[in-house]
Amino acid sequence: MKYWPITLSFLPAQAMALYPFMLFKTKNIQADERIIRHEQIHFRQQLEMLIIFFYIVYLLNYLSNLARFKNHNKAYYHISFEREAYKNDNDRLYLKKRKSFAWIKMI
């Protein structure tokens, strides 16, 4: 999956997917295959949700989790999109076999 890499030292995370850009905190992270796969999973999620709806659902999911857990890290790691990406970012074949809207199983 093609993307445009951008390095931003002030990024609050190691990497971030904002289709079609992949943002990295440092230049050396751009070579990390697991991180790239993780962000490519987010690209697929974004595309299947017409990009804008991804961000709406992501934010609502985060806010719901934050109200539930009262903890930023727990809220973030329980976002269904993140759960799918973290669960599968070590699988090199995941994007080839991934079914559309796979993140829904993680709700």
C-alpha cells in the first residue's frame, strides 16, 4: 500500500496514519515493518469507512472508553481499530486475508 512518509518530532505517538500520509516521530521508525503494518491496517480501516467516518467512530470509541475506564491508556488500547491493528501487526499476511470491517469483531 503506497503512502507518503512524513517525520514530525513533536508527534505524540511513534507513528500515525492519516491517509495517504504516514507520520513518524523519527526517521529510523520508517523502517520498522511492524509499525508500518500497524498503520497500513489503519489505512484499510480508514478507506472502508470513507476516511471521515473512521475519525468520528474512532473519537466516539475513545471517549466512550475514557468514560468507562477513566484512563487514557486503557481507553486508547480498547479502541476497536487499535485492537485490530495491535492484534495483527505482526502477521505479514494479515492485510491479504483481512475481511472488510474486521475491526467490528473487536467492539
